[in-house]
Amino acid sequence: VSLMGRRVDPKAGFLEKMLGPLAGQSVNPRLRWVGDPIRDHLTLLLNARKGSVVHLPDYGMPDMASFYADYPASLTGLRTAVEELSRTYEPRLLTPQVRLVEADTGEFRISLVISGEIEEKEGGARVTYRTTFFSDGRAELDET
């Protein structure tokens, strides 16, 4: 498939078709699992800052400095923010739940697990993404 002169994997998710592969993602087509586009969108969502999308003012994370200022008391607020964003902006992830797994106070590195159900042709499947926030505000997601 070609999009604006660029070769695009026909099995790619919508965002990949529009933006190309995300940073750190292989450009070689591979067998994609239904949870991959959800992980990719959550990565974009958690790395966006609230107010950066004009037509969706609540899209993205609040300013991470607010979490740093009240750390470690802000961990509950961070967990809640991630859960609410997942519930609001990733409808493919049914009943998302977020729990704290690790907090490194020395480096301000926080790991959360986002889990939920997704619908597949054969029925439901459970997905779990380990999400790590780093001191620079960047979020990385890995499937577990």
C-alpha cells in the first residue's frame, strides 16, 4: 500500500499509517498483535502534555513538574491520571486498571502497570503494559 509516495504496511495501525513507525520501532513489517496499536497509542497519549492538542484540551498528561514537586505523595495522583486518560482516550482497552509497581526516589523513575481487556475475533484477551515514567517526563511502554 502506498500513502503519499511512502510504502505502508497494510496491517499497520491507523497512527502508523499516518505518522510512520514510532521512535524505536522497527521499520520492517512484522506480525502485529491486536494489542500493538493500543500500546502505540498509549505511548503517544502518555507522552503528550495536557493542552497540546487544541481540539482535545484534556488529551495528554498534566505537567509532570506538578508530580515532581509533591513526590512521593503524588504517586496516587499519577496513577489516577493514567487510569482516567486510558479510560477516556483508549476505548479499545476495556475496564483499564493501573497499579504502581515500582518507584525509585533517587532517579524519579516510576513504573506502573496498565491492564485491561480487549475484544478479539475469538473473544476477549487480557493485555498488560508496563509503563515507566522517567525524570525527564518521558513515558515508555512495554508489553508484559
